[in-house]
Amino acid sequence: MGNHLFDAIRAAATPEAVFIETAEGRRWTYGEMIAFSGRLAAALVQLGVLPGDRVAVQVEKSPEALMLYLACVRAGAVYLPLNTAYTLAELDYFIGDAEPRLVVVDPRSREGVEAIAKAHGGAVETLDAAGDGSLLQRAAGEGADFADVARGPDDLAAILYTSGTTGRSKGAMLTHDNLLSNALTLRDHWRFTSADRLIHALPIFHTHGLFVASNVTLLAGASMYLLPKFDADQALTLMQSATAMMGVPTFYVRLVQHAGLTREATAKMRLFVSGSAPLLAETHRAFAEKTGHAILERYGMTETNMNTSNPYDGD
């Protein structure tokens, strides 16, 4: 038995193809991703993370943070991303509820989080926005040829806490096959291939940025511009070399209000996806009038990933 989700990611990867490019021009190939996530996975195992253990992560978005998710999958752990805006009081609830073996945080919040983690039997390591910290220092001493921990389709890969519509936020448990089958379906429906280049400006602590955007890219062997946040000027510049963008309605509202949004500016793009909140009909209309592109809306939930999608070739 292999590692259900990562085996599929590995099968789609061309080692020399670009996986991530940052705004500063840093590049990671698929081969580098596999080596780096392997070192991180080895560091997790050295820290005592066993198959099925939760690893809670509250860090700024970076290529290294995304690879930590993959490292957790490879180590057989259960990845638990936490919103970077959560306070210590909120973290106390999530850490108490999930009882993670390890909590990875920004170095600035280590002290406060350490007290909470220790109370619930967990250890703390750090990872900052620049992709440095105590976890990376541990990983630097590890070999890149990590033997992935065997995981089957029904083993847990992640826990994501819901937005808590009724009562307290609840941990939604997602298996390897929940993530894999959903991403493969989206890849095929949205026609992603290794030729695609995605503008990724979403946070990676919830379903949309972490599983929809990242897993679909990985399973297509495509590449992404990994951006810390959405900036309309930057997005319009990147559209000259990108093919797709996934966003929330506010991204599209900002683009519609931007003088630079034209048919010419978006001529090389094939797909604009919107989700996480309803897109107003007027935004949809205004975007189509300015660009000739219909924004594809999809609907999902933390508990299920994506449930429905507009057709790729819609009216």
C-alpha cells in the first residue's frame, strides 16, 4: 500500500517542471518540492509525529507552508490549518479539541502558543513568512529521500474547522480519497493540464486555497504563481503569462473597478473561478462585458470540498 494522495501527486509530477513561482521570482520545480517536502516529513517523524497524529499549522502563506501540508500527508499525519487571525483564546479551543502532536506557528507567537500546546500534550515549532524557522532548521539536516508512510483511501489527511454556523466550530475530517477524488474531478471538469499556470492569491488555511487551488494544480502537474495576498495590479500583470485564476467575489469586484481590466489584458487567460461566497450577478455581468470571460462559479463546504460547479462551457 502506498500513500494514497501523494502517490497520485507524484505520478502527475514532471521533476524539472515549475511548480511554484513567487512574486519575487523564486522558483520551485516539482523535483525540488518532492525533495523539500521529504525533508520536512522526515523532520516531523523525528519530532515524534506518528501516523494519524494531528499537526496544527498557523503560519503566513509561503511556498514552505504549502510544502508543510504535503509533508504532513507524506508522514501519515493529519494536517490541521488554522486561520492566521485566530487569537490565543481561539487557538486554545482548537488545540484543546484536536489535541495535535505538533503545532507550527510564526516565531512571534511561539511563546503564547507553547503554553497552550504543552497543556494539551503537544510540542511547538516555528515557520515564518520568509520560509524560515525552527522546523526548517530541523529539516535542513534530513535526507531528501523520505519513504512515504503508507496511507489508504479512508485514512484521514486533514481536519478543517468549519465556520461554526451553529454553536462552536467543528472539525471536519477529510480522508485521502475525499481530497484526491474531489481534486481529480475538478481537474477534469475545469480542464487543467500541465500547461496551466494558476494565479494563487487565496489564503491556504481553508478549503479553497489549500485543497481546490493547490491540489488541482498538483494533480495536473501545472504551475502556480503563489502570492501572499490579492493585488489587482499584480494579478493583471501576471495575466500576461497565466492561464487561470481562482478567487473570491471581492477579487473580481476589485478587478471590475480597475481601469486595466480589458479584453486585451485577459486574452491569454482561459478560466476565472469564483467561490467561498456568492458572486453578485452585476459583478458577473460587468466582468463579462469588460473581458468577454464568464466567471465560473462553484459551491462547496469545508466538510465536503466542492459539491457543484458551473459547466466549463456555460451559456
